[in-house]
Amino acid sequence: MNRIEPSIGISRRYLHDEVADRMRELINEGELEPRARVNESELTERFGISRTPLREAIKILATEGLLELLPNRGARVASISRTELEEMIEVVAGLEATACELACRSISEDELGTIEAMHREMVAAWQARDEANYFRLNREIHEAIMLASRNAKLRSLYLGLTGRIQRSRYSAHQTEAQWAQAVEEHEQMVVLLRARDGDGLAALMRRHIRSKKPVIAAMYGEEEDGGARLTAP
């Protein structure tokens, strides 16, 4: 029998993989926004690397659909068509609705208390028009409900899908009335979570997420025309 030596470095971590991880975070966190050009000089200086691992990382992210390669012009963050966006939001709505049903069965009093405290902070941020803290707390509440579902696979699918639209999803509101409606829906979420009403919370969560579709689409500035992607002027 052939013996495989333990010294074979199949688990070696390459620099371009680490760079790809860093760039993926920048895209998921919204620092690199859809259609933004990748500034290679800026990123090599920021990461303290040469262009070679950066360009390898760009190729990796292009195969994942996060970047688009431009002939003789480098790369840019991939855009999202209206159809893709609507499909993503529908799936996210389904995942979060499922998380709500599961969380209502398994959430602990400590977890519930934490979510209630975050909600109070979020309302205070809304009243103070502190958008940065409002958006952060909004996201953390959704993620806390997902964690309370006790389903690692569900959370993994959720995190993998929401990255590209995360920043716009939580910051999207066009009017004061829409913002107030979002806060009121969060108030109802806490009530339903406290009552362990999984069906009611799941239905509310679906409506809450679906209501963001037109606002997020407007932020991306894209329309569909025969399946093509068009960038708004």
C-alpha cells in the first residue's frame, strides 16, 4: 500500500486566497459597491502586496460572479440585474421566515432579552436620526434571530446569499413614512417573538423583506431590457 506522507502541503494557504477573502469582505460590507472599478494600486498599497496575488484574487472573485473582468480595463464589482435582485430577495425572505419559525421554538430568554435591548437601541437611533447605528442594529437583530434558529446550514446559506445586497438592504429607505413603517414592523417582530408565534413572525418577516424590493432596486439603478443589464445614467 502506498503511504501518503503527512508533509504534502495540500492544506497550504496561498496569499491570493487570503487577498480574495479580504476583497470578498469589502464587497459584502458594501465598501466596494456594485459597478465600482477595482483600483489595483490602492488595494496593493492597502494590503501590502504586489499586483500578482491581487490579480489572482480578482480571477477567483470573477469566477464566483462577484467581479466582472473588463477587456484591457481591469475589473469592477459585478452589477445585479433587477431579476437577479428580486430572486435573491425572495430566497432571503424564505430563509429568514424559516429562521423565525425555528427561533420561536428554541430561543432562550437571554437571547430574547438581547434582541429586545437591541430593538430599544434601534428605536432610539431612529428617533435621533442616527442612521449608522440604526442600520447596524437593524442588521444585528436579523442576524440574532437567524442565530436563534439553531440551524447552522440555514445560517450558512443566508450569509452566502445576503452579502452582495447587505449594505443596501439595511440602509434602503426612501421616505420618512417607509422608515417609520420598518420600525413598526420590527416592533411587531419583537412582540411575536416574545409570544413564540412562529407562523405570525414568519409571515411578517416575508412582508418586511419583500417591501424592500423597489427601494433596493432603485439604489442599484438597474433595469432589465430583454435580459440585458443596463446602468442608469
